[in-house]
Amino acid sequence: MNVDSEELTDVTRRLRRAQGQIGGVIRMIEDGRECQDVLTQLAAVARALDRAGFKIIASGLCQCVLDEQAGREQAAAERARLEKLFLSLA
């Protein structure tokens, strides 16, 4: 799957932010913070990871559609595979 480099930059930025949030959650647990605070941060991490995944899949789907229009043989199968991945994130 080919993903636009600008979109990859955005995905990488999102993943680095999530990585920092995970580190923060670990520190919160180690510091004995309240469960509600930890769960709020875990929910934020989950959303960040979901958005990064959606961005990658959306870009891949767009590329598959373009490839299919250009007559690429396996584009329809790739699009179906990415659609299945997309739905697994929901």
C-alpha cells in the first residue's frame, strides 16, 4: 500500500503523541493517580491510535480507488481487505 508522505508525516506525529500519552499513563499509574484520571487518559490514547489507523486506511483506500481506475489488477481485492481492516477499528 502506498501512502502519501505528507499523510505519513501526520500519522507519525499522531503516533508520537500517543506514545507520549502512554508514557504519561504509565507515570500516572506508578504515582497512584485516581482511576478516573487514568481511564480518561487511556481513552485519549485509544482515540489517538484509532485516528492514526483511520488515516492510514483512508489513504490506502484512496490509493486503491486510483489504482483501480488505472486498471490495476489487484486493486479491488486490496480495497476489500482495507475495508475489512477499517471496520475492525470501529
